[in-house]
Amino acid sequence: MNGVNPGLRAGEDEMRYLGSNIEAGKKRATLEKPILSLHPPWTTIFKGERVTLRCDGYHPLLLELRPISTLWYLGHLLLPSHKKSIEVQTPGVYRCQTRGAPVSDPIHLSVSNDWLILQVPFAAVFEGEPLVLRCRGWYDKVVYKLYYYHDGQPVRYFHSSANYTVPQARASDSGPYQCSGTMRIPVESTPMFSAKVAVTVQELFQTPVLRVTGQTEARGAALGGVMLRCETLLHPQKRDTPLQFAFYKYSRSVRRFDWGAEYTVPEPEVGELESYWCEAATATRSVRKRSPWLQLSGRGSPLDLASTTAPVPQAAALAPGSKPLSFRKPPVSRSVPSVTSVPNTTSAGLQFPAGRAPTTGPPACAPLTPLEQTDAALKPDVDLLLREMQLLKGLLSQVVLELKEPQAFPEHRETLETSSSHFAVSRGTPETTTVES
């Protein structure tokens, strides 16, 4: 019983090893779905033309006892072919699947019987990538006086057949497209229009959001800075796209584009209410997006900075179009304020800080200051001087009128001359007196 055939034991170990590899391979296959591609890459073709569909997925031929077959679907119909690529000419929605993997993304194939078709690529177009459109005549006949339209508006004109290319697509480039032109069959025809085709530019990554993630360790008696993180999310099909990040304080750059998504606000700036925002971009800067404003609240007076138990500053996000607020705390003097003695009729001997009034007693009991006494004494003299100036102004006005029109005031000529030559001011009365010579 103790004797076991070594060859049988080796065979069992080998089968166990192959079984574990097959299970591991199946688990890996369930994580990724196959990629379905179209050749040529246009989703609209003329009636009678054929295109090739290719399914690239997980095919572990060495680990399986039998070849892995590919399953093809036209809508919900299972096609008889099990090859990696097939040729088709029937319109519809195509998908493929390999053993242990989910179904691929669909490809919509359209077949047209028109003279003119607008062809768009089957693959999704993401922000920053080129968008290529092709206006094609019946069986590659040359199209003349070619126009491309976006949302019903002409965007490009060509004398003859040519592709329309948007070098770096944006979300605003999404929408319905159409083309028009003429063909010589055999003479030049009237303008013909293609059917409208909807184009959607996919978002490469979401608008970033600036968040407070924590606080750095303190150095000595001072608090550490606040750590900010610029967060965004890539499209699942573009999750391997590298992004760079930059950070700004108002309109000033505090850190240029770098691969790191975190930035630490320096210690001297933590005690102020400041607004920050970040920007995420691709390495080529073909796609750049900025976050909303983030306002960091202050920690109180500078004396609070010595406390190591102060909480992390709170943050508030503002819309990209909103203008941030800037608040700087006034400097706080650390010296002890000077103390002076202020006379008070209700409490003699009390002392108050300089520049402050006592908090007890009615305000009416406070004595007049020397400046207030001086103002009260000079007020009658000022009123008298103002009345004398008004009277003098009236006399001068009459003199000017008489000089301009002498005959208008003949009876007052002698009186005005006498008054102007013998005018005197009595300080004791508010009236003027003429003095006889």
C-alpha cells in the first residue's frame, strides 16, 4: 500500500498544475473584454460593399485542451462563424465574445443607397484627439463644390473630394454633421446632401476638484502647512493616460505643471483666507481643465499659530466663474498697551487704557475737552465774520453793475462812493456802520 507509482504521481501533479493555470487564465479573462475593430474604419458603407470585423481578446491556446472559439452576435442573433475576423455587409449592431470574457463594445454598421454618404470612424473620439470626417461619392466618384456642415452651419469648403479634420477635438465639436456636393454623372449634377450623422466627443477626464487632504507635521512651535490634492477621474478606456497638475493662488502660479497631484500650502500663508485652484492637463497640453476656487479659512489671530491642537482650516469651493474673496487679518500688536489716568467725576482714581472712554456713567457727565472749549469761544466771532463777508459781497456786486451800466443807477452813485470809501467794521456788533468824515 505504501508503494505508489512515481509516474502516476507526476502525472497528477502536472494535471493539477495545468488546472490551476487554466483557472488563473479564466480569472484574468473575466477582467477584460475583447476589443472589436472595423476595417476600413468607417461605420457607413455603400450597398454591396463588404467590411472586416476583427475580435482581439484573450486566446490561451496553450493552456486549453481545445481551441478557444470566438462568438459573433448581430443584434441578439448568434452568427455561425467562430473565427477571429469575419467579413460582413449587413447593417446592424455587431459584438463579439471569447470564452471566459464579457461581450465586447458594439459597432453600428450602416448601409446606404444614396449618391453621397458621410463617413465617421467607428472608434470613440476623445478630447484632444483628431476627428476625421469623410464625404464619399457613390463608389468613390469625385465630389465637387464640397461643403461640410456642423449643426446646420457650413464649417469647411473644398473644391473637390477631401477629408475634414479637427486637429484637437473638444466637447463643443459634438453634434450632427452633414456634407453636400456635386458629381459629374456624366454632367455635373445639382448639389446633393448626405444623411446627418451624430458625432460625440468623449470626455477624456472629468473637471478636477481641489480638496484639503490633511496637514503636514509641525516644525518646532509653528504649525505645518495644509496639504491640497487635485482630484480627477480618467475615462475607463483611457485610464493609462498620464496627467500633470499645476496649482495657483488667485492668478499667480505657485507650482508649475508636474506629475504630482498634491501641493502643500506654506506655513506663512496658512493664517490668511486665500483662494486656490488647480489645473489638470495631458503631457502635450492638448486638454487642460481647471478646478473651481477653493478658499482656505484663517485660524484666528497670529497668537493661535503656536497651538498644536488647532484644527485643519475649513475650505469652501466656489464656481469657476465666481470671484474669490481676499481677507487679510490686521496686524496684532504683542506689546502691552500703555495705561493712562483719565479723570472721572463718578469714580476718581480709576485707570483706563489710552484712547478708550470709561464704560460707566452717562456720556453727558463727561467734561468738555480744551479743544471743545476753544471751539465754543470762537463760534460768535466766526458767525460775525461770515455776515460781514456776505454784506461786502453785495456791495461789490452793485459796484460791478454800475461800472457796466452807469445810467442804470444814477441815484446811487454818490451813496456807493461814500459807503465804499468810509466802510468800517465794528467788532462788537454784527452790523456795518458808515463813519462821517
